[in-house]
Amino acid sequence: MLQNIKQVIFDLGGVIVDLEMERVRECFRQIGMPRMAALMDPCYPAEVNERMERGEITWEEACDEMRRIDNRPDVTNEQIEWVYREFLARVDSRKIELIEQLRARGLKLYILSNTNRVAFDAVRRHFAAAGRKIEDCFDGIFLSYEMKLLKPAPEIFQEVIRRTGINPEETLFIDDGARNADAGHAAGFQVYCPPTNGSFAHLFAE
């Protein structure tokens, strides 16, 4: 499948970091926010999450909007933060080991993720628990809330190409969202769309 791959761009949630979709919905219900529970979608965020992940509103403003959605002014930012941390369940140590092996083989590795500040802080902690610093595992990390762009918009892929100087034809993009993968393919990347929390190790078997 892979031809002349020199770079790999990974999505975070559902690819590098395992997601617990039912767990996050249950946690929202536990804190009395069933409407937010129904809105959660890891690949294609609902309006409040989309605005947060695009960097249009801050985490604090997003929490205010979530409270309005469920009419729960008593729910704290800390409770909502707990829910988002529960969403990002774990990083499989085998994936970290594979990432290190790929870098040792000379591949350039990048992250391109629709995410927010609190969620990315949780990812950092997962890597730290494995004895790693995420910034040391990748050659570049592109986060939607910092870029003010959101997958699957074509502009976010063009911005990554511009900043890195990579050749899309020599780049593999791995994302568990079908629309995101299709957008990556349209941008010229080779793509792989695994099931959420699935393995991609077989792509790199020597």
C-alpha cells in the first residue's frame, strides 16, 4: 500500500490516543448534562466543540455555552474538564514504541488534530505517564485551536504543507474520521482510515 513514504501525519484522538465515547457520554450524564452527552462526536464536533476546537472561543467560554445548552449553571469548569479527560482514555505503549521505531527509520512524524487546550493537556499527561514528552516524539504538532482551522477544511492541510515543506505524495495521513481522510486524499496525501482506536502497525511491517 505505502509507496515512497517519507512523512506520516497522525490524528490524535482515536489514532494515537484511545477514546472512550460511551464513557464521556456517561460522564456528562453524571454531572447532569444529558444534552451535551448527546452532542459528543469525536470526528465531527457539535457547534460548541467546533468553535472551541477552531479557537474561536476559549475553554472558559465553551464551558459557559455548555452550561447554557443543558441549563445547568451550577456545573463547574472543573467538572467539565474531568469529563474531557475521561474521554481521552489512554495511549497504548505499543503505539509509542512504534512511533519511536519509525523515527529511528528516518521518517518525519507529525500530529494534526482537532482538539482544545484541556484535551491536549490530557494527552501530554498520558505521554508523561509513559515517560515521554509528546513534543520529543514528533517533528511537528499542529493543533486546530492554535491554527484557527479545523479538519476537514482543505485550508488546514495546505497550511501544514506550507509550514513543513513536505511533499503530500510522499506523506501518509492517518485519521479515523472518513471525511477527514477524504480531505487528506484530496490534498494529495496517501491516506489510511483505521477504525477508532484501531491499530496501524501493519502498515509499517518490514
